[in-house]
Amino acid sequence: MSPSRRAAPAPNTIMTPKELAQYLRIHLSTVYRLVAGGKIPYFRVGGGYRFTEEEITKWMANRRVPPHDAK
């Protein structure tokens, strides 16, 4: 299945940094930069980072920019 046709993760899905990058359509290095800056919710498993779909959805909702009033 191509990345553009990949379904959104199911609720409570746990994603790796690579899966999160694909889900958000951002570069993997951007995921690591967000983690390093403490700007994205994550947890550690062993030496790796993991992300829950539920927390990422909340994080995205809090980052939405209101529509610009066109006058």
C-alpha cells in the first residue's frame, strides 16, 4: 500500500518514529527534533520513542490555527 493511501492508525495505536513521520507526512528528522524540543507527546520503550494515536490527535487539535477572516 502506498504511503498516500495508508489508513490512519486505529485508536490507541502505538507508533514508532518512522510510522509517526509517515502518518504526519513529515521527515523523520522532524519527529526527532519535536521530541528533543519536548514539543510532541511521547514515551520511551527501552531506547526508543513511541507515540499513541490518541495523544497525537490531541496534540494536533491544540496546534490548529483558526481560519483567517477574509474581508
